[in-house]
Amino acid sequence: MKSRVYLKRISDWTSVDEIKKGLLSLWQHMDTGDTFINKGDFAALKLTFGEEGSSGYIKAGWLSDLIESLRQKTENLFVIETNTLYREKRSNAVGHLKVAHLHGYDIQTLGIPIIIADGLKGRSSQNVSIRGDHLDSVKLAKAVSESDAIISLSHVTGHCQTGLAGTLKNLGMGCAARSGKLVQHSKTLPEITLEKCIGCGSCMEVCPVNAIGLKRKKAILVKERCIGCGECTVSCQSGAIEIKYDESIVKLQEKMVEYALGVKNIFKSKMACINFLYNITKNCDCMSKNEASLVPDIGIIGGMDPVALDKASLDLVGLDTFKKIFPEVDPLIQIRHAEKVKLGSSEYEVIEI
Ligand code: SF4
Ligand code: SF4
């Protein structure tokens, strides 16, 4: 049986009213079932606030009708997000909430709180068992694993490493704790650029396994001890430590999908997905810049199958659009692997509402 993908076209993206009503209408058509959110459930809206300087992210004002509707089901509704692996403002909860506020996301605007799911510095995680080709467990953000239901809200864009940034990325990368993001991104150790190191010792202090020392006022890495957690990259204010992202692009996409499978294993039928097909840019909202749209805006699509939703997004935008911008990255790799690990189906029917 084909998975259902519901499509609500939006004619005017400057009209907040049309978007929020369209989103609510889409939600009401989706096959969530009566028990998707029960009274008292901790229900998470998973999205990204965008990096400071970007504007393509999903706007807080678009969500008000949906939030109002969901709040009637549970008082424990919240927005959830995880810290970034790379060193920008959103790599810890304090900076992250500041950027969120700057982009209109706070309890005053939303009426519901924001939880940074992997804690102050991205260390709060929970292992979840899966059956993948690469992994038999994933390190998800603790507050994600403790939630009862999740609604993934993704802004669809291209991506230099995964070809497509949609639901699978929002769930797989976006619900992982920092250690889980590192597992997906790289199997290599951090590299220290001695010219940039000022010998402050911050990296030594945060390293959980004492894998960094100081020699002649420069940091040195004890490779045998390093577990690749990425903490040192965030603590270094001089930009002297970087993880080399040399994992093959195929493996990165496949591991990301297996992380999304971990999320699905937690929530099962209490996981729904919505993709915003507007301002579809070359790069994702983690870039601190604005980019021009590659294609005309389309609308909002939703469903219960994350694989069908991302495949439908690729088809609606046009696979060639994504392949043209990053010819070396095939976004279908994530779709094929997601089907292989039984995360969902790429066979779908579109129901326009
Ligand atoms: S990646 Fe983690 S374990 Fe390795 S040196 Fe950095 S802080 Fe230590
Ligand atoms: S935190 Fe950065 S600058 Fe400070 S000692 Fe470590 S590598 Fe050098």
C-alpha cells in the first residue's frame, strides 16, 4: 500500500494568515489517529531556528493555529531542538535560545516553552537500540527519548553532504546528541592547528577522557585516548580544533537515516512529519546567510511516513534541481537506505487538500 502524502499549496507566502490556516488544515487531514497525542503527553514540535543571519527557517508566527489545536490535547506541548556540532552560537543551550529569541521563538510568541533536548552543552544523551547496516544503537538527545510524541517540521533545502535536507535529516541529525552527530559525520579524530592555539587549556578541561595535554603552551592530542566526542571543538574559542568531515557521503547519509530509525523506534505511530516547500535554497538554514530560491515556492506537505515525505519533496521540487547544485551527492541514497532499514516507503500517493 502506498503511503499518503497530503499537500496544501500556499499561494502567498507573505500572508501569515494563509500559511497558519493552511498548516492547520494540513494537520487535520493527516492520518494521525485519535491517540496520537493523549492528555498529559509530552509532545514535541521538532524544528530548527536557523543560524543567526539566515532567514529561510520556519517562522514562529506560522505555527500559532497548529499549536493552539495541539494544546487542547495536552498541556505538555513544547518546541524541541538540539545543539549543533559545529562551533556557532547554537552549539550550547544559552547561545541557542538567544538565536531562537532573535528569530521570534520564545514562550511569549509561541505560548509554549522551548527545550534544548541535549542539554546545556550537548552532553545529555540516551542510547537507543536499532538494527541498521552501520549501527546497532544511536545516541539521541535525552529529552527526545523521553518525549511521548513528535511532530517533525522541516524546511526543505539542498545540502552539501546529504543532497537533501528534509524530514530524514531533521529526525536523524536533528534529534541526535552531539556525540551522535559526530558518529554520523566523521570517524576521524579532531585536528589541532598549532598556529591558532593560544594554550588556554579550555580543551583539556572539557575533554572527558584526558586526551589533550599542553606542551610548550600548545595543545596536543593523545589519539589513543580520544573517543571523538567533539567537546574540545566547541570549547576552543580560537578555532584551533576542528573535526575533519571525511566520512564518505554515502556513509553519512546512511548513518543519518539509521539515526532517524532510532527516533522512529521510540515514537512508532506517534511520529508525524511536515515539510515546508518554500524558499528552497542550495544550503540549509545552518548557513548564516540568505540565499535565493532555486525553484518557485510550492506549499506544505505532511504525512506519517518520513521516507514518502522526503521522496515526494524531491519529486515536487525536481530531483535534477538538487543534483545540479551538488552533482557529487545523490540525495536518493538516503531514500533507498531508509527503505532498506524499513523506516518507510518511497511509494506514495499525493492527496491535495
Ligand atoms: S574529541 Fe572528545 S575525547 Fe577527543 S580530544 Fe576532543 S574532547 Fe577529548
Ligand atoms: S582550547 Fe584551543 S586555544 Fe585553548 S589550548 Fe585548546 S586548542 Fe589551544
